[in-house]
Amino acid sequence: MLDTLDLSLSLDKETYKTQIESLMRELRQLQKACWEKKLTMIVVLEGWAAAGKGSLVKKMVGYMDPRGFLVHPIWPASEQERQYPFLWRFSQKLPASGSIGFFYHSWYVHVLEERLFGRTTEAEIPTAMRQINAFERQLADDGVAIAKFWIHLSKKELKARLKKSADDPLDSWRVRPEDWQQAKNYQQYAAFAEEMLIQTSTGHAPWTLVEGDDRRWARVKVLSKMVATLTEALDRLQSQTPPLVLLPQEKLDPTEPDLLAGADLNLSLSKDKYKEQLRKEQTRLRELQLAIYKKQIPVLALFEGWDAAGKGGAIKRLTDVLDPRSYFVSPFAAPTQEEKVHHYLWRFWRRLPAPGQIGIFDRTWYGRVLVERVEGFATEPEWRRAYQEINEFEDMLASAGYILVKFWLHISPQEQLERFKERQQDPFKAYKLTDEDWRNRDKWPLYYVAVNQMMQRTSTPIAPWTIVPGNDKYYARVKVIQTVIQAIETELKRRK
């Protein structure tokens, strides 16, 4: 693929000047249209050292409104960034709706430069490629326009540019030892790039190969492709028809399993037995907190369930004896305005626990296929594809070493009604009961279907659902702690 590029292609100065001026004016108009239509764009610039990526970015943004774009120069991951899944640091930088994000180097450093220097092992490469494809597809499905460029240089041109920059007192600081290693290992690095291009050039995020020996030619080709990508995306946005609004499903299909019905809501513990078991399990959990801290294993416990099912009480007992320096609880409500202009997973990426920490999420990304589905906040195509997106996201976490524990706290409609009445009459608990809780209760059949389908489609070997019978709070609290203990012990045994 790279061997077939004609690196002799060039433009004379006058032709270049005419074309570049026209393209920049067009790009400025397209940027304005992106803002008006809330179209997001990501531009990925990859290629050899000294390929002119920096000057290209400078040329592109020179005509653009600085309020509508951000440039992200990507350096080697810091110690903190290496503690998380490799896509974590890039998820923090994703552009908001209507803006353009330029990535001067990107998530592809994980399968290029870090691979060359052994910071990414060969065994990790196939998984990383798959996760990159999933990451980009999720963004594209969310309406983000993606343009990816590989700027290619001949070995001769690469060495000449590095030498010229190294000899210039004003530019020598730009030349890193890693850049010379690219030149020294030219064939190996080119082979890595070739594999990356083949594996990650997809219909929603194709690569554009840019002949880079002539800087003028490279700039015009990149800008021409950017203009074409934005124009196509805006046209597609204009021609889209609103999705059909279907009535929510009130009953499970006869061929679908009723997973909630299998939960034995009669399970219970006496008060004395509860106190005895709770003390025992909490002591063991405290011991395991130290073990995962020493092993630097991150744990993520996800809590979903019916209103008044006892999530708060279960979380409190789970954390009562833990060292607060290495756990945290994140309650998630409706997304804020800032969160709404990003992909729905963006706000969860930002709160992931670091190695050795226990992160507890009260409500999670499953809101996409529960409340957002039932209440119509997500379109049918959006919540249907979310099952795959969630499975891919959890696969990324698991492959990065996370222990995932997912709970659905289940109670009967009758038990929920009793708890609602109790809260209504208790001045210290009345604040917990809202009008929304009553509205959600009226939609119990719709949520019942959504919960069953959610668990059926997202209970995987790496992240299975645990249905916790919650009519008896004592039983539910102990069951939650036991399940977390079992998940941690299983992972510790696997790592021995």
C-alpha cells in the first residue's frame, strides 16, 4: 500500500497559492455550518516525524474561528495516563457538539511508536486495533465526522528533514531521539503503519494516504479531503429523515427469557443472622481492599435497580469499613448540558477508578437502554446500538484489568409501593420520594421489558449481571458484598 504511493507528486507555487486560498475560505464556511448544525468533526494526523503535521495544523486553523476548534498535540502517556485503558486519555479530549478536534498524533501511537519501542506488546496489538475500530465506530454512529490522514515520506526525505531541523538552532528542540529511531528502523515502522492502515481503515473512518515529500501537495490534499468529508457529512445530516417513533414494548416476546422472574424475592435473613454475616463479609472485604491496592487492580461496581430497591443502603454497607482513600462513590443523575454535547459514554470515561481503587457507580451507562429508552430521550437506533457499544466499552475495561461487578436490585411492585408510602410518611425520608418516582412506577411494565432485554444482551462472561432479590434489605446487602468479594477473590487467584 505505502510502496505504491507516488512521492514525486508536487505543485508549483502559483497553483498551490490559488488552491490553498480557495480551500481555506471554503473550510471557514464549513466550520460555520458545523457550528450551526451541531456537527462534530475529528481530524487525525499521523505520519512520519518531520512530515509537516505541525505546519499543516497551523495552516488549517489560520483561517478558522478559534472558538470552534481545539488542537491536541499527543505526547507519550504520562504515568497517570498509563494507569487507565489506553483510550482513556483520548476520551477526555473529544470535541463537543459543533466543534472540530485536531489530534496531532492520536490513539494510533499505541500501535505505532509505543509498539516500536516495546511499550505495547505484540500480543496487545490485535485487541488494540479492535478497540480503536469500536471507538471510532461509536463516534461515527453518534454523528461525528472523522477524517484520518497518514502523511508518508520516503526514507531519504525523512532523514533530510530531520537533519535540517537538527542543524537549525530554532528547530533542533523539536527533533526527539524517537524521531531518529523512526529513520533508523524505517522498514519496521513502515510495516507497522501498513498493518495499522489495513486493519483500521473502515467505512465510517477511512484513512487518506498523503504523499508528503512535497509539502504543498500534502497540504492541498489534506485540506481537499477535509472539505469533502465535511461537505458529505453536512449533506447527509440535511437529508436524514427523523426515525420512526415506535410505541414502547409493554410485554416480553414469548421467545425471550424473563430473567427477573427467576429471582426468589422470598429470600431473607433474620436480624441476628444479618448482623453476624454482615460483620464477617465486611471484614473480608476490608482485607481484599488491601490486596487489590497492593496488586493495583481497579474494581468497578455498578448499581442499577428499581426506585426504592435499596441501592443506597447496599452501597453504604459495602463502603462502611473500607478505607476512604481508595474508594469513591459516583452518583449519576440526568446528564448536564456539558455532558449532553458529548457521546453518552463520555461522562463515565471521566470517572473511572485508577488501579488499586474501588469505584462505585450509583446509576450507570445503562441509563441509555433504560430511562432514555422508556422516556424517549434516546431514539430507537441509539438505544438499540447501545447494547453493542456497552459490551465493547466493558470489554475495553476488562482487557485493561478492571474487575466489573454489575447489580440489578430487584423488588416486587407491592414492596415498592410499601416503601414509597413509608417514605411519604417519614419526615426524614420524604425528600427521597419524587413525582418522577411515581411516574416511573406507572411505567413498571415498560421498564420490566427494558431491564430483561438489557440483561439478556449485556450479561457477558467478563461482566455478568447479578440480580439481587431485594424485598428483604438484609439479604440484599449481604448478597451485594458477597458478590464483590467473590469477584475480587476470583481475579486474585487468576493472577497468581
